[in-house]
Amino acid sequence: MRATHEHEFEAALGLPEELPKGEQILWQGSPNWISLGVEAFHLRSLGIYFGLMLLLQLSYLSGQEEDWSAKPLLITAFMVMLTLGTLWAWSWMSAKASMYTITNKRVVMRVGVVYSLTFNLPLKQIIGAHELHRKGGTSDLSLTLKKEDRIGWLHLWPHSRPWVLNHPEPTIRCIPDGALCADILKSAWLEVNKDIEVSVAPKVAPNLATAKSKTELNGLLQAS
């Protein structure tokens, strides 16, 4: 008997339905689960914090005059490992359940572990983006939508730009080929929006809606 896959119901990988005529996939990818665990679930910071707490507890217990028992320390260590292990498992499942797709018309994000959600983000509704590269080799690509197109932060997390809560930005998170993804997105956006009237460039960095040429657009995705 052949095993079934969670997303075998999809018309195409990462897509809720077959692409319309004239639309084609330009790029697909999923988060790196280790990077997602470190960056979105803050597992490195939590590991350091819990490690310091264990050292503090060990110092306190060993400083007792009478003979001390290691039982409280072992219980704490077990709870720490259980917590971190659960978060690592959740980050793995989040990455496994996620698929980002860029077509020549839109960005599609299929996310969610318990309940799968698919966000269709037309390129015409995207007005800005921010690119973040990490030394570990993974990247984030955050998308700024028009103000009337707002997605709840809880629906997006962990696929949202960190610390942006007022107008959450859907984010292609922790991918290994961020530079390639950004170039493909820029080219696709320019092709879809080639007929729009460009306005005067804003005071800050130019964004997708105001970029007048590909050269100017290259300054859009602010590398960090």
C-alpha cells in the first residue's frame, strides 16, 4: 500500500489549483529548518538562557552546607530538553509544511502545520520588499503589500518579518538561495508592472512601486 503525503491533494506542489494559462512557475523553495529554528523560534538564545539557568541552579545547590541532591537539577534539565526538543520539532514541521512559489503573476505561500493556509499575493499588490542575508547562508525576503491588503500576523507567523506588527509583511523565510529568489522576483515584478505610472522616488530607499528602471530597482532590496 502506497503511503499518502499530507499535500497530495494539491493540484501542483505548493499550489491550491492548476495555474491558469499563461502563468508559469519561476521559483519554488522551502525554509531551511535549522535556520528557521534559530531565527524564528530563537532556539540559540533560549539554549543559552536555559544553560545559564542550569549553571545558576547547580551553583546554588552545590553551595549548600549539607549533602545536596542532584534530583532537582536533573528534573530541570529534563524540562529544558523537552522544551527545546519540542521547539526543534515544531521548526522542522513548519519548514516541511511550507512551500514558497514565485510565478510570473504572483507569490504563493503555502504555510501551516496543523491547519494549512495558502496566501496568493499578486505582484501588482506588492509595493516594496526587504532582503536580509545571513552569514550562515540563508536569507529572508519580506514583501510589503498595499495598505488595504493586510494579513493578520498570527496567520503568517513564523513567515512574517520580525518585529513588524502594525502592517505584517509576508516573508519568504530562511531560504538557501535568497539572492536568486530576489532577482527572479524583481524581474517578474518589473514585467507585470511595466505599464504603471512611476511617481517621484521616496526619501528613503526606492521601492517596487516607484522604481523607474531595473538599475534603480536593484537598490530596492536592502541587503543587511
